[in-house]
Amino acid sequence: MNFQKYLWNRAVLSVFFLTTFSCVAAAQVTMQSTPSMVIPTPKPATALVGSNSLYCAGFIQTAPIDTANRIIGANDETDKYQFSQNDFMIINMGSNKGVKVGDVFSVVRPRGQVKSHWSDKGPLGAYVQEVGALEVVKVGNDVSAARIKSSCDVFVLGDLVQLTAERTSPPAPKRPVMDRFLEPSGKTQGRIMMSRDGAELLTRDYIVYVDLGAEDHVANGDHLTIFRELGTGNLGKGWDSEDISARDYGFESDHYHGGTFSNKAGRKSGSYATGREVSTGRAKNGRPIGLRKVVGEGVVLNVKEKTATVVITRTTTEIHTGDWVELQ
């Protein structure tokens, strides 16, 4: 009797487990057969430049510079006259001008008027060097103490304190391979007048200033082609002819003399090679005007009235002050 009861209980359990397994399997099949939609999260655009290039680039402006607010002292001015990050400065701005603890101001240093023989615009404005930023830590009625929060260069007494609007870096989209033989776009052209820190041989990530501005309808993020006239750009003036002329001897075979000419020189003109030697200079005669060599690309970071601040993004060779730029 006990054995029969055991068999009965085992059969009931088997049916129970089989039913449960079937239900779970059916639920899994149902879940697997139901499609789900996955919406990818868009990746934020990669910034073209960092804060150093945005807030330390400097600019050239024709508008007058506000000289009312400035650095008038430093906590360690008895020990030094140049100051850097985390030093404490005294500015002539206090609660009477609405200053509060935590306010951040930019510090600039006008360096002088800019004139360039590469530009036909005349005076282009004053070059303003961006020195860094101050954060207010203590506010008085007429003055405040501020810590150097970031520095692009050393601070000195007399540097100007100003509000600066927030700047946003242009995105760095994926671009096609740079075309070394890009045809002119027909858009506005200008020149590289100078660079930050006075460099004259330039390459990628250098900051330069061009004589294209708001009056030329240039905008932040615009791409520029950098180029120069074909055959120019060397630091020294080269010869416009070959090293070997057709009248030089000693290049033919010692045994089988081919004639009284040099096999290192250029061709002789005429259908029967009876004319003058075609030198490099003569070979250039009659070619189309405006042949150019593309040497790089740049992107506009900041636009003023007559000028723009540009970062060089790609190069094929070294770039020089004086090279041409053209809106793409």
C-alpha cells in the first residue's frame, strides 16, 4: 500500500514539474519573439580646440578698449613683479561695482596697433593679448582680492580686467582628405598677418590672425584654405635656372662623345633642337596666372570687425606669415 502511494506521489510531482517547465519555456519563447527597439544615444560632437586656444588666442579689434578696470596690486608684489596661477591679485573693483565672491573675470593686455604690408585695409586695430582669468575670493567696497584661476602668460600690474562672453569651440567633424590641388572657391581672400607669440614658421595647432573679419562676412567655424603662389615661399631667393647649362662639358661618355652639350641640362628649343636652351624661367613663361600651392587649412575661432583669429588644423608643408587664406 505504501509503495503504491509512493508511485502515485511521484507521478503527481512529475506532472507538476513538466507543466511548470512547459510554462517557463513558453514564456521564454514569447519574450524572445517580441522585438525590442534600441534607440542609440547620440555622441556629443568632439570639440575642435580646448580652452587654451579659445581663451588664450588673443584678437585684433578696432573698437576702443575699456581701461577702467585693472590689476592694481598683488599679495606678493614685494617679492616679484610677474605672477602666475594661484597668486593673489588686487583689482580696483568692489561691491560698488557689483562684484561678488566667485565672479570670474578675464585679464587682457593691449599690445599696440597692427599694420601689415600684406593687407590693403590700412590700420586693422589693436592687438589684445589674452593673459588668463581671475576668480574673486574677497570683496571690499572699492577693491577685491582675486586668485589667478588660469594663466596663458605671466600677469603684471596694470593688466586690464574685463568680462568675457562664453566661447564655444567649433565641432571637429570628419572631413575628407585635404586636396593639395584644390581649385579656388571664388570666395573672399585675405592674408595671414601675424601669429600668436610672433612665430613666422607655422604648423598645426598654431594660432594666427587674418585680415578677414565681420565686414567680410566671416563667421566662427568657417573653414579656410591656406595657399601661396606656386613657386614661392622659400626663405631665400633661389635661382630661376638649372645648375648645369647646355654649355657645360664633362657629362658625356669619355669614349662615345655624344656632342658638345650637357646631358644634365634642359632641352634645346625648336623642332630640331637648334634653338636656345629652355631654362626653368623660360619654361614658366605663358603659363596661366594664379597657379597656387595649397599648404594647409584653418578654422575661424573668433571674429572681430576687420580680422579673425584662426587655428591651423591641417598642413602639407610649413606655413608662413604672409600666406593667403580663402573661405571654403
